[in-house]
Amino acid sequence: MKKFKNFSKKLFKNQSGQGATEYILLLVVVVSLVMIFKKDIQSAVSDKIGQLKDGMGQVNVQ
């Protein structure tokens, strides 16, 4: 029982995997936000691409 108690103390004090876990959780949040606002993001990007194409068509080369 004493070995298990020492093992559990060491396990909870060990923070070596904490950074990786935080990055994974952050990635999950970002991916879920992209999935939620997918249509809004697509429409905004397509509008900006359309504006860029219109602007490029108006450039006069001399």
C-alpha cells in the first residue's frame, strides 16, 4: 500500500505531459470553432477573393 501511495504522489507531481495536453486541448477548441463557423469563414474568404480579383482587373499596366 505504501508503494502505491508513493507512486500516486509522484504521478500527480509529474507535469511533463502537461504541455502536450494543453496543446491538444487548444487544437480541439480551434478545430471545433472552425467547424462551427465553417460557412461564415468560407463566405468571408470567397468575398475577399472576389474583391481581390476585381481589384486586379482594374489595374492598368502602362
